[in-house]
Amino acid sequence: MRHLFNWILLWNVVVGAYVQAEQPATIFVEMALYFTPNSDQEMIEELATHRVFPGHTSTYRSMKNEYIDHLKPGGPWNLEMFLNEENQLHLLFYLKQKDDALLDQKIDVSQLAMSSHVLYDFTEGQIRLNVVPKLKAAQPEAIELTADNFGLNHMCFNRSAVIYNETYYLGDYTGFGERLKTGVPGLNNVELSLKPLKDWQPIGTYYKGTIHVGLEGDHLLKILRVGIGPSGFENGGPFIVYGKITPAKKTQEKASEDAIERLKRTHGKPPWNQYLDQLIQTKQESPYATTSAGTIGSNYRPPIHLLNAIGTPTSGHKCGSLR
């Protein structure tokens, strides 16, 4: 019978071990109260489960009342639990009077260590208490609802293609941010945003998922399938695109060499290596093999509300996945 109790104890340890310690949190305690009989013919009886939070006292009694229709094993007895602000759980177990307590103990739960305690050992068996400390993540502080706090003026890129002069495909971007740095090798670097960052001026427009930017010499740079906000909304506009256009530092020849080296790294093994020669030839024949730059970012650390909306690189969630 005690082996069965140990299995129950192990289960509670496994369940209680999954915590997200990296989040700001407060400690609370999950308790499980059991009667473990001395006779192998009887089953372990779960008497109660409860959560104890800091600053609160929880009391459990074995006597008959509006919630309990019969006397619990070993009764009458009383159990009081109080979790203080120093993460100490105070246990008080007594039969009739508090002055005659069978157990008066403080347990440090700050290390999130699970423990088990015999509260009462009598002829028929034992009253046992399992204590499983856990973390409760704190709720983010209330903030003013603004476009920045929820990334409503951020851009959502999901394999968003960069097209030059309606002819050359320079690559694509995936990410979420308030600004993008891109460009055409040998011509221009372009930094752009849907908001006027720094000393940026209007350089183009956003309309129904496409960014249009005019470059020197009547050339045109387009970025397709660009969403707005965490949900990647694409039906809006026209909106002003702000930014800065500067001469490109990378030549077409250097950009082509870099693109070919990337192909060798990404397509050098089966099954992609069968296409490698053809892809390299395409890059060599194209005067615009790739973009001259590629950075998606923000000028400030996103608030927790925004991170919760778009997820993280390891969470499997990305902007635009709700479209």
C-alpha cells in the first residue's frame, strides 16, 4: 500500500516540476491530503486538494459540515495552512484545541522543492500531506493602448518578395519589425518604415500588401505580400512609407559572389545539390542577383504585450499566421 502512495507522490513531483522560471512570478502551493491505511485490503483515500496563495489561510476539518457528510478517517481533527510573504508555509494540525497541536511546522517553499509530511499517525493509518510549490506568472502591468504597444504600425514579412523594375527577383524577407533595410546592389540602399523614424521623409507608399519605392533614374523597388500588425493585415492603404535612400556600398559583382557562396552553403548537399549548377548560372546571368542588404528590426524593445501576440522564434508562432 505504501508503494502505491509513493507512486502518487512521484506523479505530483512530475506535474509540479514544469514551471517557467524565467517569467516574473509568485509562489503558491498545491496541497494534496491523503489517508493511507495500514491494512493492505484498503485503498488510499484522497481527502482534499487545495491551492494556498501568499497571505491567505486555508483550513480543512474532518468533522461533518455542509461540505462533508461523514467523519473523515482519524477524526475529529483540524488542519490550518498559511503561506506568508517570505514563502514559508505554516502547517498547524490539531485534534480539538490549537494549544494541543500535533504538528506546528514552517516549511520553506522558496526553492520549489516538493515535500511530504505525516500529520497524524494513528491505529488505522496515517494522515499525509503532499506539498507542491509552483510559480504563478505575474500579469503584465496595464499600459496605455497605442499603435506601438501592439505593433499596429509594424510590418509583417512572410516570404515577402523584393522585385526590381518589375523584372528582377532579388530575394524575400521573413520577420516582424517597424523598419526594414534593403536595397539594389550597385544602385541604392533603402531603409523604410510605416512611421517617420529619425529624420526620415516620405519615399513611397503601401497599398494592399505591396510597398512601392521609387529609386533614382526612374527605377522602382517593390516588396510584395507585406502585412501590417501581428495579424499581417494586407487590405489597407494607401499609406505613406517613410525612409531614407542612400547610394549602395556593395557592387553588383560583390553581391553576385556573395549570393553564389550562400547557394553553395545552402544547396551543397543532397537533394538540393542537383540544382546547384543551374542556380549558380542563373545568378551569374542576372545583373541583380540579390538585395544589397537585409535587416528587419525595431528602435525599441517590444513590450511584453506585443511579444505575447507575435510569439518568439522558438514558439512556432509568427506574425501573419492568423490570416
